[in-house]
Amino acid sequence: MSDAPWLSVIGMGEDGLDGLPPASRQALNAADVIMAPPRHLSLLPEGPQERIAWPVPYSDGLEVLAGLRGRRVAVLASGDPFWFGAGAVIARHFDPGEWRALPGVSTFSLAAARLGWPLEKTLTLGLHAAPLTRLRPHLAAGLRALVLLRDGAAVTELARYLDRIGFATSRLHVMEALGGPRERLQTMSLTEAQAGDFAHPVCVGIEVAGDGPAIPKASGRPDAIFETDGQITKRPVRALTLSALAPQRGEHLWDIGGGSGSIGIEWLMSDPTLSATTIEPRADRAARIRANADALGQDHLRVVEGSAPEVLGSLDQPDAVFIGGGLSTALLQWLFAELPPGTRLVANAVTLESEALLALWQADKGGELLRIELAQAAPLGPRRGWKSAYPVVQWSVTL
């Protein structure tokens, strides 16, 4: 019996069989079953294999695919299945020995070749299953981006979004059905794009221009990008807090007492592999955190409405914890008792009582205690003077 995987994941372009290399065609011809979205199946000529249309939502197809074990199966995906494609989803659900991948030319490669853009200097995003706000942290005049969209109507939505947030003079290169006989490339203004009619599949090249505000890349983003009722870790303290939290690739954060969500959101902005959960007891603030995260392209931030430590036991364990609100002896006792050694903890205190609590715990557990005192120039009669903010005491410790 052959040891070859029963499942072949084949990347195919709009040119169908004509664009497949020999190895991909051989795998397709040898298959007993071909499973793919209806658009991909429509690109194939008639053949002896059983054909199964991949259902919507995509996750429903995984159970169907698992039921085909024991037969030779070819799954078709667009271009390179591991670049914002189906490949990673399949790889997570099936053992490595069960499948092999035969990627094709990615849509991004085709788009860059049409526009003459160097891919290494071009932002690439798959927005066919994600909100357009994922663009927001990257938008700045001069940026070039290639984005995959779910359908033709999303081109109009993209144009409206860019116009609304201040990048009204951007240019769009709308590319339909790249690499196939229906290929069409149109370059247009946002106004023209809002009146256009486009067909799926769509990739759009964006040349960003306009007076919209760019979000800085360094920690300590402007306070103005967050909606707040005043409960926010202000920009200079936030920068010092993110530095103390020291996010590293793939890590998870608990942001306890989220307020406006600024710490959790900035944590996520540091690297796309990071994740975070914000815990906030007030319903209005929890809703505001969700709104801030959505607007700033961090819609994957999990917001848990409740009080710590009561809700913490049901959460995935963190690599780092920030306490911005709700500091108490009970909370610290729970964290030290329940979290594994090596977890990083950063707590900020403003009141005398919370300062005293941090001083007591630092004397017992170690770590670093930092007092942050800031002042800003402000009018003082006809002249100017320094207006001090409340000092912040910050404790950083590794459990």
C-alpha cells in the first residue's frame, strides 16, 4: 500500500488546468474526489472524479473532508494556499503525514508583476474574511498595499472607508480574475471606485495618499486615537508600560481593568502573532474597548466583562499580565498562586493605598519599583509653568 498522503492541496489560478505544473496535474488526475469552492470547480473540464463543492462557512467543509479519509482527494485553493489561503486551516486540522501541498503562483505575485511593485516593500493583506479596519494601523501617505477582498462590492466599501478616514486622494488598482481569460485591471480614484462595478475574485493595489493621520509605529500612540471617558493610561505612561511588559512573538496578555483598552490594543499592534484578553467590569467601558479595537484594526482582541480575579480561572493562561485597575491583595494572591513561574507582571498604581500595596509586595517578591512623575507646560497667568500629573508607581516582576 502506498505511503503517499491521501490528501493533496493544490493551488490553482484563474487559468485552470492550463496553469498547473505537471506535479499538480498528476495529483489532480490521480484523485478519486475533487473538493473545492464552486468557482474553482467551474474552471475544470468534465472528468471521472467525484466533485464536492466546499460549503460556506469554510469550517463546515473540514468535517466533510475528514469523512473522505481512505480515498485519494484533491482540494483546490487559489494560488498559494499558505498565503492568506486555505492551506493553514487544513494543516491545523490534519496530521502532517495525511496531506501534501502543491502551491501555485500567489495572487500577490501576479498583482505585483502587473503593477511593477516590489513585494518585499509592499504591504500584503487578506481582507476577504477580515474587516477593512485591519488596514488602519498601516495607513500613511506613500504606502503601497495589495489586499484581497471578498467580492466586487467590497471594492466600493474600501473606497468609502479610505475616503472617510482622510485618505481621499488615494488611487486604487482594481484587478479582477488575475491570470485568467477574464483578467481586467483598472486604475481609478476613490470616487470612480465608489461608482464602479467589479467581479470576484478581486485584488486591489492601493497607493495611499491624503491628509489622514498616520498611526505611529512606536509604543505610546497618541491618546486621541482612543475613544475614552477619561479612564486611559496616558501616552507617556503607556509607552513605559509596554516597554516593561516586553511583548515577544506569539505571547498572550491579560489586561486587567481595561478602561479604554489602550494597553491591550497597543500590545497587539506590536506584532501580528500576539494575542490579548482585556478584563473590564463595567459594561459601558467593555463596549468602548470593543469599539476602539475594531476601529484600530485589532478586532481579534477578546474583551471579557467581569471582575478579577473571579473571571480569570476560565481564561487561557497569559505570558504577561498588566493591572491597570482593580488592584487588590486578593488579585495579587490569586495571580501568584495560579499562574506559572516565568509569567511577567506589571502593575500601575496612582492612589496612596495602591502604592503602599505595591511597595509591600515588591519588598516580599522582588522585581523593580518605578515612580513616574510627569509634568506638562501650561499657562500660568501671563506666562507658563509646569502642571504636574499624578505620579504613577509601576511594579514589574517575574513570577
